[in-house]
Amino acid sequence: QRQLVESGGGLVQPGGSLRLSCAASGVLLGSFTMGWFRQAPGKEREGISCITYSGDITYYKESEKGRFTTSRDNAKRTVYLQMNSLKPEDTAVYYCAADPNPRACVSIDKFFRSYWGQGTQVTVSS
């Protein structure tokens, strides 16, 4: 069974840090292109970053560049999202997703249709 499981969310004060993890089950899923997304209350889901199996990374939002870092450990079939200097506007449910296409990062809205995690809540508040 192909499955993605996120973890690492929680409540953090502004300026704090969290590291989200996304573990993929199944050998094939672990070799896919992986994306991080988030959805804040009342807002549409948005793409944060995308990382290919070879480690090429694309960030989609200027506001996250320099604060968020995406990485992956292929041996562990796990993708990470390190989030620093968190702001209240970062509050959202964070999701990881997988796509078999190595070029999925080129058009994040076109791909990432089939494999999604359950999401992990991140709340930034004092």
C-alpha cells in the first residue's frame, strides 16, 4: 500500500521553528518527486516547495525562501520541511504529496493528484 504520513506539526510561538517529516511507504513511492503544500483556514491550498529524487529543489513562495528548507533522505524514504522564523500567517495544515513524474516540480498545480498525506497542523501563536 502506498502511503504518505506527515508528522512534526504543533503549536509554536512566533519566531520559533518546526521540522515536518513525511515518510513514504512502498519502494516506488519513496523514489517519487515530493511536494510540500499547506492550506490555511478559508484559503486555497498552496504549494510551498518541491524536491526531485535527485535533490533538486523548487520553492514557490518568496515569503518562505530563506525561512523554509526542504530536504530528503532517500534511504529513509522521508522528506523534510524545516521551518524557521515562523509567523502567525504560517498557521495551516501542511501536507506532503508525491508524483512519479520527475518533472512534476515544473508545474506543481498540474501534478500531485494521487498521493497525499493526511496533513499535520501547524499553529503559530503566542
